[in-house]
Amino acid sequence: MLSGVLFDLDGTLLDTVDDFMAVIDAMLDDHQRPRVAPALIRAQVSDGSIGMLSAAFATRPGEPGFDALREEFLSRYEQALSVHTRPFPGILSLLDWLEAEGLPWGVVTNKLSRFSIPLMEQIGLAERCASLVCPDQVSRGKPHPEPVLKACAELGADPQRCVFIGDHLRDIQAGQAAGLTTIAALYGYLPPDEDPASWQATHSVQTASDLQPWLRGRHNPETMHV
């Protein structure tokens, strides 16, 4: 039986790309640059502000003006964290089920506390979340297992009976290194050239709504046929 479930944040628990896109569009307009396709930004969300800005502005860290662009992006995003952001379809019913079963759940993210904590509060999930581990709370972030093991400890859960769900290779690597069962969230922000089969996750799902039946089967073995 399961003892806890952990989620990555962006692209797994929450669909945040529209708020990122709104900031990118506003910045491109203000800097008199042409807008870019939303799919280009979506594919870079997992690489954070550096990946999104590199794609949108055709620049990279170390080049003139990049640091100023990044500070502008972070400041703008901090002021509009949850205008469009929502849990993926199926996530709220999954959280309801986990809580009804007495299964604690948490989040392990590479998104700084400065953004993650208020975002979870604004979405209404902070009080329900038994653990929220951000990279500035540990010495090593994902793909290192440290933040995953910290979350399991905060859940009071045995890592070998926990599941970690994520939409990036680093999520699967962190979960595997910590001894958890892993699920690749194929509905998330995967780059178009990514092959998630190479991640060797325990399981993969096409939509967030596919998570609950699979987890129910793991938690209640008699329903494994579902």
C-alpha cells in the first residue's frame, strides 16, 4: 500500500504556462521584439526563467543584458503568479481521493520558495499540502534525491512506499535515486525532441486524470485490474 504521493509543481500539479506566457509577451512587446509561439515557451518551462528567456529573446546567460532580462521576468512574474494558473484537469479529484484515503501528499520543485509558497497559497492548496520542498531549502536540488527524501520525511512516509510524479527527466532521476516509484507525466511541459521512454520511469500517464486509477490500484491491490 502507498504511504504518500509527491508531485513536481510546474507541468505536473499545476498548469502554469499561461502566466509565464503572459509575462514573456508583455516583455517582448515592451522591448519591441516579435512575439514567439506559445509552444516554444511551453517546451522550456521545466528549464525555468533561463530556458524561457533564452528561447523568447534568442539570448543566453552571460550575454549582455541577460541578467537584467531575468530580473525583469522574475519581478513581473512575482506580481502575477496565478492569474491563469490552475491545477491540471483531474488533479483536484485526485487530491480529494488521496486525502479521503489518509494519504499525505507533497510537492518537490525546483521553483524557488519566493514563488512556490505564494503560488500554492493563491491556488488554495498550501494548507492541504503536507510538504513543499523548494531548491533554496536544501543543499542540492533535483535530480539529487535530497529534496525528495526531505519531502518523504515531512510526510512521515516510507520512500519505498511513495510515488513521485513529474514531467522532466530530473524528476524521475530524483525519485529513483530516493527509492520511490516514479510516474512520468506526459501531459506536462516536455520538449518536442524528448523521449520520456528513455527515463525508465515505473509508469507513465498521458493525462492527469489517468493518475488516480493507477494509484488506486497500487494502494488497493484488489483493484489492480482497473
